[in-house]
Amino acid sequence: MIISKEQVDYLFERDNGSPDTDPLLGLYKLVIDDWDGVNKLSGFPKAGAALHDYLSDAFVKHDMFFPWVNRGFSRNDNLDPWEVCLSNCVITRK
């Protein structure tokens, strides 16, 4: 899956402080089908270098660095620059 700068920017623009608009949650909803049906996620998605850097900068800019560090995506330089890969993740559905 490829994520664009515009998609990332939108997640931060719509954030109004409520849990429903949390950018990190929105990011997970972008990359995991039927997020509401997920019971447990083990592991972290991998992001290409450009996407990871852009996300990291955005979370720092919006004073959300620690949630990103604790629950964000890992960087993988072998992926396309804006690609996300879920091969590290085990998703348990409800």
C-alpha cells in the first residue's frame, strides 16, 4: 500500500483532540482493513524511508512524538519510499 503526503496531512488537519480524529489511529485505519474489527495487533507496520521521515516530522510538529515512538511504524529502507507493509503484523480479529 502507498500512502501520500496529502493523506498524512489530512489526518493532522482533521485532528480536533478527540479520540476519533487521532492521527495515529487514522493512520492505522488507512492501512488495516476493517480496523474496527481488529481485536489485537501484534507488531508494527513498516514504512518506506520518505513516509517514515514525513510521519515522524509531522508527529513532532504536532507535539505527538511519544505516541508515534511508542506505537508508530518502523522504518524500512527496502520498501518504496511511500510504501507501508504489514508483514511484521499479526492481526487478530474480533
